[in-house]
Amino acid sequence: MNERPTSIAVISWIFMAVGSIALLYHLLPQHINELNAPHSFGYDLAWVCLVRIVAVLCGVFMLRGCNWARWLLVVWVGYHVILSAFHSPFEVVVHGLLFAVVVYFLFRPAASAYFRRQRAATNSKDR
């Protein structure tokens, strides 16, 4: 049996929960009106929703052992570190720490072995 490391399960569920809650939050009528304000770009809501959906998908597919989801999540969190540079220094620190923690747990030996085993199992089924 291919046992998933607890760290992968916890990170996956956190990103699925936070992404889902944030998506629902931004779809509330008062927030849709804010994002469609005359001064904003017309695609703000679409981008906000897409970013939230990516977080959920990363969580779902990391639970399934997809290595690409692990890398996409690292890029997703890295994007937030860069984005937070345009805000307060506190946000940069928080996102930077989150990035460090996520990278540490996603690339520990047990996590890397989990993603490798899942890929090997998928490749053997294709043959």
C-alpha cells in the first residue's frame, strides 16, 4: 500500500479548504461589485476565481499523488510571495514563511518518495 505522508495530506486539505472558502467569499454579491468597479479591469473576478480554483486543484491532485500538482502549488505560493511585495512588509514575511514551510514539507524524502511511487504506479498501468 502506498501510504501518503501526513504532511502532504495536511497541506492538501488546507489548500483545498482555504481555496474553497476564498472562492465562495469572492463570489458573494458585495465582493463581485467591488471587483467590477469602474476603475478595475474587467477580468479581476475571473483572475481571483482562477487563483482560488488552482489552490483547490493542487490540493485534490496532490492527495492523488500527482507530482505536477506539487510543483504547481510551489509556483502558486511563490506567486503570492511576489504579489505580496506590492503590499506591506508583513505580508511579504508571512507569504515567505508559508512558502518556506510548504517547500520544506513537499520536498522531504518521504514526500518525494510518495510522488515518485504514484508516478511509477501510473506508468506501470499504462503498459
